[in-house]
Amino acid sequence: MRKDLSPNGTTVGFIGLGVMGGSMAGHLLRAGYRLCVYNRTKAKADKLLQQGAEWCDSAAEVARRADAVITMVGYPRDVEEVYFGPGGLLENARPGTFLIDMTTSSPGLAMRIHEEAKRRNLRALDAPVTGGDVGAREAKLSIMVGGEREDFEAVLPLLRVMGTNIVHQGGAGAGQHAKMCNQIAIASNIIGVCEAIAYARKAGLDPEKVLQSIETGAAGSWSLSNYGPRILRGDFRPGFYIKHFVKDMDIALREAEAMGLDAHGLKLARSLYGRLVERGEENSGNHALYKLYE
């Protein structure tokens, strides 16, 4: 069983090379890890392949080659497909392999993966991230980790290549629960950011000057500082897709209901984003909520 996950001699598999995954995988490659990758659309791997990454034709091939496999896919159904079944990671990984799911997914699914991994002498962690495309590019992600403490400490060399705020939240599924807290906070915060900018414009103020005043005060937040300028430029390209944010809110609402929590702000945000999806904005960034105020 490999315990040393320093770059020297370690092969890392990475599955899912989207808006954030491509940047995260690139940091591992530049840190000196041998990197093998798989993505449904091979073209998204081209840049990494040119830099020295190795292509795998399936998740199963990644599992057979890597000492640790990181997954960063879209939806819980994608996670389930990658991990379970004859072509999945659990079936094909060598004993002792670390399986790190960094997708924002269901806490219950994370627990299922952990239990099956344990049965097969594999070491599974759920490690969703926050920080968006900027955090991924700059290797400044916050990473919330669920799983065995010993396994968390073993994978820290990998996680530190991609993030700066890395916290072990507890047992299997705890990382996903922590990410739901993050998404709940963001959901209401973005509403406030959009309404503040809309209010400034209606009042005849210069929104850039308003942002200059309020982003360093009590109203300051990551969303205000990062999404506010994008909104003012009319730049609604995704750092994080609305369709994925809606997925996350749906997970959080189900978990909250199961725990007996009435999440009022989250329900409001979900209804507003539902209107955006109906307007065909599912592939815009989640700050495109501002369009409802135009």
C-alpha cells in the first residue's frame, strides 16, 4: 500500500477536465506528478497532453495505472457511473489506491463509495472544492474533505498543489455536507450582490464607485469582489455553470429537508435560478442571476 504521495514516482489519474478540472490537473503536472487523464471529450485534454500528461481510453484504465485517482465530473449520476460497475474505479483500482472525488455531489453517495472502497481495500475521500475558475487557475481552492483522518493526511501533498485552505471535516460524506453549507451561503449572497448593483443603477449611482465603497466593508464577500466587476462588464461567462449550481441547490434542499431544516433563503434562490434555466441560461455563470433585474 503506497503511503508516500509526493511527486517522486507517484502516478495521479485525473477524470473530468472541465472549467476547473483542467486547471487543477495542470497544477499536478507542473508539480512533478506523472499524470494520466480521461475525459469524455478528448479535445479538452489536448493542452495537458502537449505538456506531458498521458491519455487513458477509460476510467478503468486510469484506475489500473494510478496510485491516486481524482474525479471532478458534473453530476452525482456521473460520479456513480465513474465509480461503480465493471468499467468503474472501484472494480479496477489496485488495492491501496486513493480515490478522491472532488465533484460536488451527494453526501449519501460519498458514504456509499467509501464503504465499497473499504471493502475492496481502497481508500476513498470526498473532497469538494470552492473558489470557482479563478481559485482553480491560481491553485487557491478551499477544499473540504470527508473520510478517514489517516487517508486525509496521506493525500495532503496532492491537495496542497491545488488549494490553500484544506480542512478535514469528518468522516465519509462530511466534505459534501460542508460544501452544501458553502452553496447555501453563496445562493443568498449572490441575490444580494445582484440586487445591490441593480439598486445602484436605479438610484443613478456609478455602480463601480459603489462597489469600491462596499466591498471592503461589512457587505464585503468573495462573490461581491469577483462577480460584481463581471456583472458590470456584462461578462456572464461561467466560472461555475448555473446548471451545476442548480444541481447543488437541489442536493442541499433534499439534505435540509431530511434533517428537518426549512432553508428559506435557499428555496428563494432555487426558484430564481429556475427562472433563468427556463430562459435558456443554464450554461451561463451563476452571477447571470443579475439578468432577472435588468
